[in-house]
Amino acid sequence: MKTIELQVKQRVNDSGQLIYESYWLNGQLHNEHGPAFREWNSSGQLIYEVYWLNGQWHNEHGPASREWNDSGQLIRESYCLNGQWHNEHGPAIRDWNSSGQLIREEYRLNGQEVSKERLTVESCSGKIVEIDGKRYQLKEL
């Protein structure tokens, strides 16, 4: 019989304030129900969170990682599936400066950089649609 080892690790500062929290399954970062790692600054502001599944960055429902500056301004957001940057609906990586101005966007599918235009085309390929009660799978021509 295989043993499953679940762990929650937390670190607090001298004041008892939570600095980081992580969830582990059999020695790998893993959490099926939320971020597997979160970090707070000394003021209690969340500054980093990342979703891991079986030791890989992974979130099917939103960004796999987000990072904020000490003022709470979002400065980085990235989407990943199975450890690869991937977003079928927009940029996989976005960076903002401290004023909130978007300074970088990268479009990626399965880790490979693609153009914004190609992403739009590829995002429909393989989708199932129903017309007059019949199901069809879309295919790129």
C-alpha cells in the first residue's frame, strides 16, 4: 500500500505574523483547491501566490501565479498548465510597472510563444459546437 504524505508548512516572523504558507503532497508543491504557495510582506500584504499541481505550475481556472508590490499593485500575472506557460484566451504573461501601466505581454500556448493573431485562430481549433442538435468539432484550415 502506497503512503500519501500531505504537509502544510508555514513560517511566521518574530511578531507571529504569517510570512509564507505552502502545501505539499509526497514532497512536491501541490494544492487542488487553491494556491500551493503564498507569501506576505512584513505589513501583512500578500505579495506572491502560485498554484502548483504535482510539482508543476498549474491552474485551469485563472492565473497560475500573481505577484504584487508592497503597495498591493499587481506587477506580474502568468497562466500555466502542466508547468508550461499557456493561455488560450489572452496573454500568458503580463507585467505592470509600479504605476499600474502594462509594460509587457507574451502570448503562449503549451510553452511556445505565439502571436496574438495566431492565438485567436488556435483558440477555436478543437472546440466542440452544436448546431441544430448536431455536434461538430472545429478544425483549423
